[in-house]
Amino acid sequence: MSYNSFGRVFRFTTWGESHGPALGAVVDGCPPGLALSEADIQPFLDKRRPGQSRFTTQRREPDQVRILSGVFEGRTTGTPITLMIENVDQRSKDYSEVAQAYRPGHADYAYDAKYGFRDYRGGGRSSARETAARVAAGAVARLAIPGVRIRAWVEAIGGDAIDYGNFDDAEIDNNAFFCPDAAAAARWEALVDGARKAGSSIGAVVACEATGVPAGWGAPLYAKLDSELAAACMSINAVKGVEIGDGFAAAALTGEQNADAMRPGADGPHFLANHAGGIAGGISTGQPVRVRTAFKPTSSILTPVETINRAGEATEIATKGRHDPCVGIRGVPVVEAMVALVLADQKLLHRAQCG
């Protein structure tokens, strides 16, 4: 069985392939009466849109979204919202070799092993093109959580990290890398250019913070806010690691170092630290919710690598076509979308149980 849906109350299903006529999402469980138009969704898709700089794939897709259902007279009706994005710049001929040989690190072999058949054009459903539908759905989710601000940025590329002492929120939208450190962004130009010109790729770390999340969202066990966030972010193409708060670094701390000490505050506790990333016992504490995701290097590269073909014979493959030299760059709006979708779902779950 294949799972193409995510969420419990605020639920979305994505559909479509990389080189099909269109892709999109169906959002179900959205509260009625919310003002919604294509103009509310398009800015987020524009952030993810390919071909905006030499540091991303040169596939030219306008990623114009259309709302096909679930909205009447500018407001959500409470019925399923269908969002569609047409594919207009496919070049399926670039994938003729992929039809017979597997790209190491990609889902080609795994898909054949599972289904015995696959859409090799751009990777089909395994392509990062699918994430456009998530970003569209995430834009709808943001409307259900007013007062929550979700902001993501690239923290490191190819192992070269930003200096948080230089963090400038306004700088995130001023460069091609969604980087809050202007000095790091300047270094990354040469780093990503080098990978692109070498026919290779590099990985990245994307950090995300959600502020304005009230205390109480989540559950103690099987719908923990942190476990839902981890599952959502891990489901993004090319993500191989997710951390909440200090993540793995917490394993090197002592109990007193890791404790988010509390003092009396005007509206609840005043926390002296946020090692837990705004989540304790699976439930939000009211602090900023912090998530980090690790994106592996893009698997489709021009550098020849050893592989096998569908007959099991040894061969080499160099992937033609247009690919991101660092897929984590365009992962920023996707991480934001998945965090928004989880938070919208958790808000409605909380309201369902606690009123």
C-alpha cells in the first residue's frame, strides 16, 4: 500500500508526477470561512520555484497554482480544497538512460523492487518536484494558525555553516541561498558553483523556527508534536536527518545543562533556555519550536558513478538533465510548509480534545 496523505484532522494528499501534465494537493479538514485565493498561495510557491538562479535547477516552471474546489466567494467551505500546478517544461528525453540503469542514491532501484515498474521521467513521484504540492498545501495551513510565524533558513552548505553572531532575518530574502549570514552566502556562491561545474552536488542543513505556538499543542505519546514534525520533515525528498531543539547535541550534555530552567513570568513560565526546541513530553511549551533538517547531496549528477541496470548487469550512469547542485536550498519553503501543516493539524487536534 502506498501512502500519499499526511495529517489527522487537517489532512492533505498530494498527487501527480514530475513529468506528468500536472501535480497538486487535496487539502481536507480545513476550517470553513477562511479567506483564501490563489494570491495567498503563490508567494510561497514563488520561493520554491526552480530556475531563479544558477544555484538551482534550470527547469523553467512558473508554478502557477489554481484552486479547483473547496472555496466559494473567496472563503473556504470546509470541503476538500483541490490545488493544481501544471507542468510546462518537461524534458523526458533526458531520462532515457535512467529507464534502464539505476541512479545510486536515488529511488530508482527501490521503486522497481517495490512495484516492478516505475515512471523514470524525472523520477516520477520520487522527484523533488512533488514538493511544490506540499508548499501549496502549507500555504493553506498557515491560514489556520494565525499568530504563528514560521521562518526557515539554510544553516550550512557542504559543511560550511553560518555564524549565528551575524544572523540577520532580513538577509534571508536578500540572497539566493535563504541565508541569514551575508558573509556565508558570499562563500557559498563559490562552493555551489564549484559543485555545479564539476557535475556534482553538495548537501545542506535547513533550520526552521515557529514562534507564537501556544503551550499545549501535541500529545504525550502517539501524536507527539515532535514526532509528527520529525515524520513530516523526514518525508521531504532528500532529507536524511531531523533534529528537534538540540537534537543529537543533547546527548553530550548533563541533566542540569540540558534543563530548560523556568522562573515566574507575567503570562506563565519564563524559560532560561530552549534545549528542548519548544516541546516537552510531546507537547508545546510556548517557546519557539525549533527543527533542523539535513539534506543529502542531489543524487542526479553528471559525474559517472558505478551502478547496475534492470538486468542486474554492471554499468555506469551520468544523469543528464537539469538538477539542483544543492537541493537543500529550495528545501527551505518545503520545510516551512511541512511545519505549518503539522501545526495546523495539532491545533485542530487540541481543539477537538480540549475545546
